[in-house]
Amino acid sequence: MPTTAETKHSNGRNKGIFNNTTGFSTLITVTVLSLAWLAGFASRLFAVIRFESIIHEFDPWFNYRSTAYMVQHGFYNFLNWFDERAWYPLGRIVGGTVYPGLMITSGTIHWILHTLNIPIHIRDICVFLAPIFSGLTAIATYLLTSELWSRGAGLFAACFIAIVPGYSSRSVAGSYDNEGIAIFALQFTYYLWLKSIKSGSIFWSICTALSYFYMVSAWGGYVFIINLIPLHVFVLLIMGRFSQRLFVSYTVFYIIGLLLSMQIPFVGFQPIRTSEHMAASGVFALLMAVGALKYLHSLNPKGQWKQLLILGGLVAAGTVFLAVVLLTYMGVIAPWSGRFYSLWDTGYAKIHIPIIASVSEHQPTTWSSFFFDLHVLVCTFPVGLWYCIKNINDERVFVALYALSAVYFAGVMVRLMLTLTPVVCVLAGIAFSILLDLVLKEDEMQTAPVETEDSKNLYDKAGKLKKRTPEPVPAADSGLGMNVRSGTLIAFMILLMLFSVHCTWATSNAYSSPSIVLASYGNDGSRKILDDFREAYGWLSQNTAEDARIMSWWDYGYQIAGMGNRTTLVDNNTWNNSHIALVGKAMASNESAAYDIMTMLDVDYVLVIFGGAIGYSGDDINKFIWMVRIAEGEHPKEIHEADYFTERGEYRVDSEASKTMLNCLMYKLSYYRYDSGGSPAGYDRTRGALPGHRGFQLTYLEEAYTTEHWLVRIYRVKKPDEFNRPRLPLAKRTIPTSNNLSKKPAYDLGPMTSKRRKGLLKNKPTLVKGKKMTKLE
Amino acid sequence: MMPAMAKIQVLVLLLLYIAIQCGSLNVDTISSDIKIKNVDRSIDISSQLVKITSKVTLENTGKVPVKNFLLSVEGGAKSNLAFISAKDQNNKDLRLVETTVKGYDQVKFWRVELKEAINVASTAIIGTESVYTKALQPFPTAITQQEDQLVKYNGNLYFYSPYPVVSQKTNVVLNTKSVESFTKIKPFSQQDGTIAYGSYSNISPFTEKELNIHYKNNSPFLTVTRLARLIEVSHWGNIAIEETVEIEHTGAKLKGPFSRYDYQQDHHSGPASVRSYKTFLPASASDVYYRDTNGNISTSNMKVKKDSVELDLRPRYPLFGGWRSHYTLGYNVPSYEYLYHSGNEYLLKMRAVDHVFDDMQVDELVTKIILPEGSTNIVVNFPFTVTRLSDSLHYTYLDTKGRPVITFTKQNVVENHIQDFQIRYTFPRLLMLQEPLLVVGFLYTLFLCVIIYVRLDFSIHKPEHQHKD
Amino acid sequence: MKYKTLLCITVILTYYNIDAQNRAKGLDEKVQQLTDMTAKHSIIPLNLNKFKDFVKSPPRDYSFIVMFTAMAPSRRCTICQHVYDEYVVVANSFRVSPSYSDKLFFGMVDFDEGSDIFQMLRLNTAPVIMHFPAKGKPKPADSMDFERAGIHAEAIIKWIQDRTDIQIRVFRPPNYSGAVAFAMLFILLAGFLYLRRNNLEFLYNKQMWAIIAVFFCFAMVSGQMWNQIRGPPFFHRTKNGPVYINGGSHGQFVLESYIVAILNGAVVVGMILMIEAAGGVKGTVVAALEGKRRRFQSVVGLVLVCVFFSLLLSVFRAKTQGYPYSFLFK
């Protein structure tokens, strides 16, 4: 019933479009889309214009580094790349632990350009990849929405997604990360899925599988697709909307998508071994069963087929479910991984996975960040949802499910706002286009006003705000009077305009600072650039030994590897908790204990971030409590979080602070000979306190370099003969053997010591290694 | 006409080469009838270089006019010698030809071809200048952050010459009073910043007497370990120059920690360190950029003067002894100042090496010149002897068959080498139309495709047709 | 007079008896008693004497965890109840845990029984959990602070492990309430469906589904999930009146989120009104309405949209520092 109404409606609309020539509407569409692309691209360039064309904060540096590696050494070497510069002494198999889609994409672009003799540096390609893909995302969203509702809605949605902060937050120029291209892949996959489920043609479903393959290669979020599409199918089954089209499209998509997704080394056998993927296969089996039942029924159309069908369906579902549960218990299928589990049991991560909990973007979402990222869309997309459900059909079921699941996930994790944004744009676009269609019904040009608004938005977004209220259109008959129409128009014009200026503001103020170059503004508006990070990394890359090993907290691992080109102990892919805990323990324990750990890990330099001189709040002392927690998780004997707080449980660094705090390595390295910065001398601007323990000397380390604003401090770990320990001869005897032999045994000893014997680092590992070697020889 | 000119060029070049060849081959003898009446020598060791300028009064005591004479450099110092030249009274450059003398294999000789011969019993005054790099040894070799940098110079107290010297004076310029020790051979005198030796009389040929000076020298000891200079010529009125500089502080190494605190407290801290230095670019240089592999180096500023553009370059971090840094400096200059042409014949006149900082010393210089695509019969001539590397091709925007690249390299370069090289080549001007045509053609096809796409585009209506289920 | 002497005598006698008992009590005896009491119920209620005997008086080789609380409803100490529940969980799980020994005992002092103990320890807040180590005086770290650690049994056990290296694994009595509720719901649903089995049309009622979906969206978008995880106060009471809107953009109050949900809802309703007034999606439904009514309806919708959206905007503006834009209201 609704579907027929839908067709009537769409025909009615088509009449509106088709009395212009095809070329005209196409022209409008192309213009709007290209303008959307342009606006999306332009609104993401704030960082490049303010600073320079540079890769942003942390993960992008790794992506950039591996992309450069791939461009230099070729794809297969990249897949086999064992990066001994990371996670010393463990190393990291990069090819097997990344989603290569990003690197392949930019590498392909680079290759094409260079075959055309256009020598663009790979860095620039990486910087501008995300903004370019935002345009593609807009087009994909347009296609998706016009599949769902109408082309007008599609144009709206395209313009929304082009500039909405929720998406540009992850795709400004320079933030070279998976999400930038993944959202395009997501939208395009969904578009193709709807195509295939509409047409039921194998061609489209194969296209869906291919696009899904691209998504898998690009982002871990592909799990969202492989759970949402089966959910869609399942709900359709429940609604009794089974059809041959559904059968064909899903089965083809599932099989091919499965096979393709298993080609990604990082994914490997997960699609058949982990619970995250089981929904898909379960639905596949269920679909098969239902299809079989249908077929049986088609053999004898008479008889109790309805009950049979329902019963059979239920039985099939039950069996599938039981089978999955059973397999999980037997351990054939891995249970939910912590990151996914923390989506359902929201308190899970806080207790069990401090590393996940420590990341700020894994926190739940307040309404204000919803509003910040979506603005007017946040209170208009329910309208679109409303009408989608009111006039339901197969693909609108899909968009409803998409919206509901995405909005739930976004509520749980700020980061997943990214998956919510596209569907919100789609639905809001639908809502706006419904309303404006109706309001502008009298004059038969329907898309034209839509187009003007869009392009106006685009101009707004591009920067200059033209206040051009559209001329009210003369109403032919008195449906609702012309005043109402024009009033409505103007009001919504203003809303859209507010939206666009909000987007520009949000993108420029919140999302486009490359966090490795800080800018401070004097009260005369003059800008001062604090370039300390690159200063320090530049120093590392030039003035330390080629194989020097730098110990720092994991946030800076990728940057040290990317800009400093030196070996790091831990970095931003936090795959080895115990190793990180070891570094945390070194930072948290006192100097001599830390020295033992550092010698065990062959650390040459220690790098700490200290914002006290310029009031930079994201420095290591503020992160320190997480280091303590993570260290305590692995070494509960040595590290007690309580010791780092004052009696009254406050976290402070001044004279009130606890002894342990004042004597731990992190504290000493941060405040060593720190006397500049504000008055009184040695005043910590970030904590707003005078450090409690000052004028101390370092025994085991010496200051190697400190950047101009004290932001980055690098210390050199002294060799044992450089400081006179009480038992110098012993050290002289043991350490050299460990030093020149530690390379090899470190590869098999390092992890063992850090994993198995948790707290037993006190005994000198050098001796152990020494013995081992003598045995070996 | 033009080919003829080209031929002449080739000929000249050929002759020049031949001359140099036999020059290096040929063997001279020390003529006994030349005698040096007076030498007035000044050794400037106030910077990291050793610059010796001496005024030599030659006397011809023989029977025949002398057309040339020999300059010589001690065997110990010849490896450090970067540059040597000679001028006559009216300040004309004289041609020097390397040569050897039997029995003096260690010594390095140059034959100076005089413009007009010295007649019998008459004299001529010749000014010679020579520059030595790495002749000053820091001693002690490692100092802490606060200490001053002390260096040792040891050279020859006497003017080293194959001829007897009647009388000579030597002025050593230090620009500092704090001298640890220096050779004391009477007569000598020490005024502020200079030590004057002499005059000594009747020194026989090839006498060496050690001259040692150990003194404070905080002037920047910066060495450009490698300077890659890339010159890209475009006939659209622009020449792009990019210099990749690897620089190292070759003074006394930094011993012990670096303390930012001390470094901030007083600016006399780290006296031997280099905070920044000045680079002079040609006055017409525009859109200058200064970056390294991690992006822009934001600590630098630029002053445009009327005869040059002065860049005040600050490395990301101050350079202490033994610390390295590297950067890329690029700018554009209008081509009309350096590129001359008549018809299809073009002449490019540019500096083989340009100013990096005062008293610079460059270990290795590599200069590449990228000529426009399609330029043929290229003739190069260099101001000084260089080793020319094999030519190559370079592909960039809208190139089809690649641009010819001329590459040459030279070791041990100092400021005196800032001289022009010349490249002559032929470039049919019609080729300039090639690139615009390419662009036009591309755009044309692009629009054609778009037109066709728009005409054939039904994909947008399809969904609405098959919207029913 | 006689009576008085008698009375004194008895008093003295009794006192002596108690005293004698106390002195007589050796270590093992005390431990014995304690184990018995623990066997009865895992938390030993303490009054002054018991407290003196078991906790204060020297011959001890066991450490004592004591919770000082005020359970009496008259005290109106809501948190005490929660802490007590968790504390019970800890004590029970210690009893069943493998590391169960007579080296650790759990006690509890209620203010109404042992107010003098409170005075003795100069406690003026409840609840407090203190640890009395086997030897030496309790250090400041021996009293647990709930602000940082929280009141969960896990936290308490962690703290206990810090103080006395005794490992306890949390063993919560399985909480069936959730499961029961779920089962009830399920049964209700099934029964309902069964009753309505002859006409299941209402399942196809799109209105209902749409409303459910839209409400879910409101709930999520207004940050109910954040409330559920972070548990903020309903609203904030300050000396100058209550505050409904959290100043920072990183926090929110429960009431605030409700307000926001209502604002969103109003905007949505307004927009739907306008659409329906303008003829709805199908263009046929509300054609019956005559012009005036439609006009009125759509004007109402327009006003709803504008007013409530600008309200939303101004609330947002109040939370976000330096947000420049606003509409209708400042």
C-alpha cells in the first residue's frame, strides 16, 4: 500500500522535473555537486592556510611514513615490511597490522601523477587526500539519498555532508587518517547495496562486494557494514518482505564480500572466526533456510504454508543462533573483542582496558557535542526518519536501521559520531527537501529553488556570507497563502545559513589545528609560532646515532618515528600492553629503578613533553596518572596509584605532593633545572603551582637537549662508566657484555621479561643475558 | 652565422682544455735570475678560514726579460688549499697554470703568466691571495657549553717561495687579544688583535719555519658538508633555484650536557655555538622558502635590500660543536637578468655557487642546471676547474621527452669561487608553444567528455524509473 | 544508703568481671571468638567494648577492616546503604575466597550503637572504612577515601589488597533481577501478542514504530547515554538558586538533557506540522483541510521550529565559550 503511494508520489515529482529538459536538471545536479565538492574542499583548508601543508597530529604520521615507504619500496615490500624501528626490541610487522587501503589509495594517485610527469610530493598528496575524498563522499551521499527518496533530497544531503563538522573533524587537510576515505567507502557501499536490493541484479551486488572490499582495506569500521546489512536483511525477513531480489543480492554480496575481505592480511580469518562477523553468516544461513521453505511452498501452493513458513523460519533462526553460541563456547569462534564489547557494556573498558579508557575520544557523548557536530541537522533528522518510516519500503527500512544503530553508537563513543553523521545528513536532507518541495509546489520548478539554496550555502561555506533572501514565489492557488510560504522560505533560509556559518566556525576553530605546530597570539593580534616539537624531532634526527633508541610515552611514538626517524619503544598502535606498562613503570619509578629498566631496554634517550613553561596542558605530567595506572595494571607490586596522590587524594606537583611523586623519573625529567617561565622563577603555568622538589641533580641521565620553550626535553641515558656508582668495578665487568650482546638476546628475552615475570625486573637482567650468551658460545 | 659562432665556441673551449691539459703536464725549472726583493704578507686567521694575501716584489736579475714565475705552496698545506690567485700592479688577474718542478715532488707549483714581461733589472709587484680551509685545529677538541673555543694555527713563518727573499714582513690578524701562546722569533710585536713578525732578511728558497699560534676564536666554525644547487631554467621568464644544504659545526665538540637554562639566562652562554647566520640572495630573488624534511622552519626572517636579499636563517636548534643540520632553500629569479638570447641561440650566465654565509667553506658542491625541454648543442664553460658529471634527463610538468640536465661537482669551495659559469644552447622558439597546446588539447578533450557524459547521463533518472518494487 | 553501697559494689564487681575477662582474653581466644562471630555473619557488629577488645587492645596478629556508618533511617545517609551493600559483598566474598584466613576480619560500627567510638576516633563523617593493621597505628592511608576509589566492591578489595596483601576475588551473589525483569517483559510481550493474535495489524502500525524510533533518537541525541554512564546530578544546587545548565561543554545535568530532548522534540513536531499542513508527503492526505486551518497550522509549526531552535542555540551558546552565533534570542 505505501509503496504504491510512493510511486505515485515519485511520478508526481518526476513530472515536475521532466518538463525541463534532461540536460537542465543534469546541469543543476552537476553544478550543485561540484560546488559542494568545492566548498567541502575549501572549508577543510584552514590548517594549510594558517600554517602550511603538513601532516597533522599522531596517527597520520604513521600513515604518512608507511605510505612513503610503500611509494619508495613498492607494494609487496610494504606488505612484508618488518619495522624494527618500532616497539624495540619486539619490532612490528607493519604489512600485517595495518589497513592498507589508505596507503594504496594515495600511492596509486602518486603513481598516476608521476606517470603523467607531474612531480607532486607524496606528502602533499597525503595532506590533501581527505578533502578530495570529502567531495566523493558528497557524491556518494547524493546517490544514496536519491535512491532513498529523491534527487532534491540527495542534493541537500550532499551539501550537508560536504561541510558538516562531524565529518570534517576527521577529514581536514593534513589529517591523513583512515576515516577520511572510509566514510566515502561506507556511503558508496550502502548506495550500491540499495541498488542491488532494488534491482536484485548480481552485477550491483558484486559492485557492493567490491566496494565493501575497499572499505575493509581502508578502515576497521567495516564491521559496521557487515553487521548492518545482515540486520537489514534480517528485519526484512521478519517483516515478511522476503523476495528473490533480497535473496540474490545478499547471498552474492555475502560470499564475494567474505572472500574478498579475507584477502586483507590484517583481517585474515577473522570473518569466519570472530563473533563480530557471525551475524552475517547467521543471516546467510537463515536466508538460505527461508529460501528453501519458499521453494518447498512453491511446490505445493496449497496447504498450511504460512505456519510452516513462520515455524520453519523460527526453527532455522533458533538453530543458527544456538550453533553460533555453541561454537563460541567451543572456542572455534573468538568472543567479542574488548573494543566491541565496550560498546554494549559501557562500563567495561573503564575497569578492564585502561588504555582504551585513557583515550579521550572513547568517552560517551554529551548533547552539546552532538549539537556542535551536527547543528540544525540534529533536530531535523528525526523528521526525515519519521517520514521514512511512515512511507516504508525495503531501502527505507535500511536507512531507519542505519540511523538507529548509528545514533546509539554515537551516544556511546564520541568517536563514532563519524558514522552517525552521514545518515543524519541523509535524513535531514530528506526532511528539508520534503518541506521545501511542498512549500515551492506552486511554481513547477522544484529543484531550482533547492539548487539556489544549496549553492547559496556553498558560497556561505566558502567564506563570504551573502544575505540574499530568495524572492517569494507567487502562489497560484490559495493552498497556504503566499506570506506563509515566503515566511517559511525565509526562516529556513536563515536556518541553513546559520548551519553553514556554524560549520565554517566549528571547522576552523575546533578541528583545524595541526597539534604539532602551536600558535600563540599576542594581545596585539600578532601570531607567534611555537615549533618546539619539530625542533626536538629535527634535533633527534640529526644529532643522535642512527640506531639510537628513544623512550617516550606512546603518544609520541609515531611522531618520533616519522619526523625524528629514530627507534621507539612504544607507539600509538597500542598492541602490547605490557610493553607500554614497562615504559610507564620506568617513568613512574625513581631514578635508579628506572635506570635498571632502561638499561634492560637499551634506552639511549628519554623524551618527555613538558608544558609548564608555556602553559601547554597536554603534557606528560598531566598524562602521568594514566602511565601510573597502566603500569600498576601490570606491576601491582611496585606501582601503587595511591602513592602518587597527596593524603587528601589530590594530584599535585607542588610541595604538598607525595614523596613518590616528587622522586619519580617523570617528575625529575620534567622539572630538571627548570627555572624559567613566569614569576616566581620555576613557576609551572600548566599546573599553576611551584614545583615542590627543585634544584636536584640527575645521576643516571643528562640533559641532551631542551627546546626553545621547554616543551620537549630530551635526556641521554648515561653509560655505566659515566657516573660513579658505588660498585663501579662490578658494573664495569657486567654491563659491557650486556651492551654489545644485548641486541640479539633482547629479541627473545625482552618480551619474556616484560610479559612473564611481571614484577621481577629488579634482578639484573644484564647478568642473565651474560650467562645466556656464555652458554651460547 | 650562428653555427659558425657555435663552432668558434667549441674551438675556444677545445684550446682551453688543451692548454690546461699540457699545463698540468708540463714541467718547469726554477729560473735562478728571479729574486724577491720584498714580501709583505698578512695572514688572516680571525675567521674559520686562513686567508693569506702577500705583496711580492719581483726583481729580474738575469739577462733576459722574464715572462713568468712560480708560486709554491708547502707540501703540508697543499691539501688545505682551496683557492689561489695572483694580480699585477693594476689589479689584473693573472693566469695560473699548475706545474711541477723536478726534485720538489712534495711542493705544489703554479706558473704565473705575466701580462708584460719584467725587463732586465727592473721589478714588478705581484699580489697573491690564497685561502686555506680546515687549517685551524680546535684545541682542546671538546669544550663544555660555557667555554670559549680555542684553536691552533700552525703555518710557515716565512714566505714559501722557490726564490730567495731579501726581506719580508708578516702580519697575523687574530681579532682577539686573548692568545694562549704563539711563536716568538724576534723581531715581533703584538698589537691589539694582530701579531707582526719581521722584517726578516735573506731567507733562502724553500725555508720552512714553524709558526704556531694558539688563541681564542669564537667565530662560527660552520662547514657545509654538501651543497646541492639546482637551477631550473624556464623560458617563461623565470629561473627557479633550490639549494639543499647539509651543514655541520666543525669547531670544538660539545662536551657534557646542553642546558637550556644556562642558554636562556645569559646570551654569552655557548659562545662557540651558532644561533643564526646570514645568507645573501640576488636582489631580484622572490618567493623564498626555507624548509627541511619536516616542513617549514618558522624561525627565520628576510630583509630586502637594494642590492641583495638578506636572509637571517636560524636553524631549528642552535648548532654546537659536532651538531648537524640540513635544510632546503629555494627562490625564483626573473630570467631576463641571467638569460640572454639572439634568435634561437641562448646564453645562460649564472653563479656556479652562491653565498651561504660569510667565510663559508663547502666540502662538496654539486650544481645541476635543468635547461628547457628541447634545447640542443649545449656548450658549457666554467670559471674554474670542476669535474663534470654525465648529463641526464629530467621530467616535470607537461614534459614528453625530458629536459637536459647539466651536472658538475667540485670539492673544497670557498667564497672566492662565487663566479659565473656560462651555458650556450639552441632552443627553437616554436617549442614554447608545445606546452600550451598540450593544456588546450587536454581541456578540450575534458570538456568533450563532460559534454558527452552529460548527454548520455541517465544514471540519475534510473532509480526513479525502477523505483517500484 | 545500704542500697547505694550495694549498688556501688555490684557496679564495681561487674566492672571487675569485665576487666578480668578482658585481661584473661589471650590472643588465640580472641581470634577464636572472632572466627565464631564471622562464621555467624561475615560482618561483626562492634560496640565500644568489642571495639576496644578486638580492634584496639594490643595482642593482635590480625588486621581489622571496620566500616563506620550510620544506617539508621533517621540519619538519612543514603550513600551509607550503598557502601554497606558493597561492603557486605566484600566480606562475603572474603569468606568464600580461597585466601580466607583468620588474619583479616570485617567489622562495622553504627553511629547509633557506638557514637563514642566515633568520638574516640574523632570521626565526624560517615561512612568511613578504616583498616587497623596487625601492628602499629593506622596511617592516614589506612582510611579509604571514596571520592577517588569509588565505592565499588572491586575498589574496596583493591584498597584492602594495598593495605594487607590479601587477595580477594569479588564474588557477587548473582543478580537475577535484570534477568527476571527481562523474562517478565518477554512473557508479557508474548502473552500480548498471543491475545492479539487474531489481528496483528497493530504491528504494521507505522505511526507507532515511527514514534518509537524518533523517541529513541531524542534520547540518544540528548545524551542520555552519557547520563547513564557518568551519572551526573539531576541539577546543581548552589547558594544562589539551582543551576539547570552545566556551564562546561564537557558536562551536563540530567534535567538539562531532558530540556534539550524537549527542545529537539518541539522542533521536530513543528516541522512535521508544517509538512502536514503543506499537504504531507503523499500530497493527498490533508487536502481536505481548508486553507485557513492549514495556514494556521503551518504558522504554528514555523513558530515552533524557529523559537525552539533558537532556544536550543542559546542554550548551546551558554555552554560553549566564545560561540558567536545566535538566532532570535541571545
